[in-house]
Amino acid sequence: MPLTIESEDVQVLEMKDALDRLVDSAQDSGTRKSELREEMQAFLRLFASYIRRKRESDVLIWDRIHPVSSGQIGSYDSLPASEYPKHLRKLAVLKVNGGLGTSMGMPGAKSALEVKPGLTFLDLTVRQIAALNRAHGVDVPLLLMTSFHTHEDTTRVVRRYADSRVHVTTFLQSRYPRVLKESMLPCAQSAEADHDKWYPPGHGDLYASLIHSGVLDRLLAQGKEYLFVSNSDNLGATVDEHILEHMAYTQADFVMEVTDKTRADVQGGTLVNYDGHIRLLELAQVPRDHTDDFKSARNFALFNTNNLWINLRALKRIMDNGGMALDLIVREKLTDDGQTVCQLETAAGSAIKHFDHALGVHVPRARFIPVKTCGDLLLLQSDVYVLRGDALVPNPERLFTTIPVVKLGEHYRKIEEFQERFRQIPRIAELDHLTVTGDVHWGRNITLRGTVIVAASEGQRIDIPSGTVLENRLISGNLNVVEL
């Protein structure tokens, strides 16, 4: 059965023909071909919206953008306490686990990376859910949405917990074809083409994947009503009974956690009122002459953490009635042979506009601890964060509530380079700022305090000896130590 699309656009129709050929090339004539047809149908709709957007701007009208009201964003500190969280038994937890740590030069799943000695992201997540189940006598399941990139690494880690108190389910998200920018046709010529011709289409794919995998229907059949979603590399995103009870009490069908914007978050999406409806505003939707307004913390002090709470019955109703038109993210990449390819992705948070009763909750920054760079990983592995039970929390002995600023140069971009240069992670609980440039190697039992800058000149190497204490120091390429 060929794919369907209502369009007269030549590029869309050419893509449809190419996708039909991909489906026909599938070796398995049964289940896999049916699944591939569903994926290619969804991709075709996404591609059609991309072509339409190239001709019709989806930039929002700035004068119709207004701040959300106090009734739409609640303060975490004002959420009522509950002696016993009545709705935990109706909760499931989903971790988005489809991405590679490509920004850190990782070939596998970032969630399989060690955060604390002997403990990976996934280890800590499973332990947190197990502790929750033990403490409250409930059975909160853990769902892991993987991709063809991360499925093997994920299942390897999950096997360790076959006998734990947590029921872990993995399911694959969609696989979409990369598009050659020049021809606007798929890179892949067959369904069995190499992985580098395909990509997982971002966390916005979780809604369609929950449907296609049958996971959503199974959760509803088990009596689950709420789903807590977060990224697998955000260890601050633990189950919070106060937010869950607030969601149930207000009868909200979608809750987004937002937190204070810092200089590192100026491009993050924020909640706004647009034509009377709450929605997520992304930078790509902002008129160019208002870009600075969008980035300003004075105008938009909060941004989306991608910690989302979803009413499963509301989600089922929306998906059964035509699904969602999610905000499009276009990523361009350069292939090894010098060709530019496009990846069309969607953002999970943009689904908020499709729910009738959606809210935001202003949460502490501690609920947002992402790991996008080796500098982020340094912070997690250091004594800035400590394990309290199975949760990773800011070190209570740190004098300041802010997290240190860590800037590592090009020599630390990849995880192998990072691990090679740090024989042991320094003690940085009293650090305010660290900048490292050039080829710098660190010994053991090093302590950094205040502001520390280490800059090795090109072609030179600096070795920080074991046992060194650096407080408000600048170390230059000729090993001069300067007090700051």
C-alpha cells in the first residue's frame, strides 16, 4: 500500500515516491514492513511541513506573545505537601534515551557513561525508581525510549536489573531517513542501508512511538494515568510527589517544569501566552528583530527543562483524534564525503499547545542537571554533587548555591581526551570558575578554589602535579603562577 499525502508540491511528491521505494525494499514482508510504512508516513507529513515552512514562515507575531499568568505557572515552594502521595500507583516514568553523546565524541549511549564510581546514568535512574517503590509500596515502571544507536548499550545495562524491584521496558523510537539538502531526497536507497543514512528524530517522537509500540495502551490497561518524562542525562529529574499531586489536584493534563534562565540557557524555549493559549516559544519562532528580547532574562526569566508530566488518557484522546503538529527542528550536518544533510526533528515540549489544561511549575535549578559537554560531566563527577541515597544532589557543604562555571577547551571536547587528561577529578566544592585551554594534564588529589584559569600555549603542555591546591590562580603557558 503506497503512502498518502495531500499535496501538489513537486518536492513532497518526489519524496513520497522515494519513501514508497524504501518501504518496498524492506526484506521482511510482514511486521517490519508495516512498521516501516508507519514511520515513513509520519516522516512524509513532517517533510511536507518542512517544505511548507520554507515557503511560509512560522515565525510568531510578536505583539500576540504575552507572559503567562500566575495561575498558569506555579511555584514549586508553594505546592502543598502530601503526607502520602496517593497517585504514585498510577505513575510511570519514561527516560528519553535515544541520543548518542556525539558532542562528547561518544560512539554509544551517553546514559551508559559512569557518573560516580561504578554507577552510570542508567544505574542511578533504576536505583531511584527502586527506592521509590520500596518506600511507598508501589510499582512504578521505568520505560526507556531507545534508538537504533543506543538500544544495544541500554539493554546491556538493563540486564543487571532483571531481579530488581523495577519493571524496566525498552522500546525503540522511530528511524527516519536523512535528507540530502541539494536534492531534497533520502540518503538511503533501501531500508537496509547503513545506519549513517538514518537518524532518530528527537524527543518529540515519543508520542508517536508510544502509540506505534503499543506501550501507551499497555500502560492504560495497567491502570496508569500519569507519565513523567525526562532526558536520560538529567539526573536531577527524579520523581517528585509534590508535582504529581499538584497535577492530580488541579486536574492538569500536561505539566512542564521550568527553571531560572542563566547565560548558558538563553536559547532555551520558554512558556508564553499566544492568542490566549499557553505554548512553548522557541528561538526559531521569534522575529529576528526581537531575538535579544527573547534571550533576555528580564523578559523571559524561565526556560523549559524538558521535564514533562503527561496525563495518559488525555494523550490517548489527542493521538486518536489526529495526533499533534509539533514544532519542527531542522538540523544540518556535514557527512564524511562532504555532503550536507538535513535531519527533521520535533520538540516534546511543544505538545503543550495541544492539551486543554496545561500548566508550568517553576522548579529549583537542582532539577535540571544536563550533561552536554565534558565540562558538564566534570561537575557531576566532582564533589559539587553528592549522592544522597540514590539521588544526585548539590553538595550541602558548598558555601554558595550557584553551580561553578566550568569551561574546558578543545583538548577536552571528546570523552577520551577528557579521561586521558584527568587522572582524578579535582575537589572543586569551593570553586567559582574554571577555564582550561590547551594541553593541560591533572594529577591526583588536586583542590581548586575560587577562580582558576590554566592556559597552555599552542604546542606546550602543562602538568598540574598531584596534591596541588590552586586558589584564585592563573597558570600560563610558561608555567607562571599569578594570583588573581
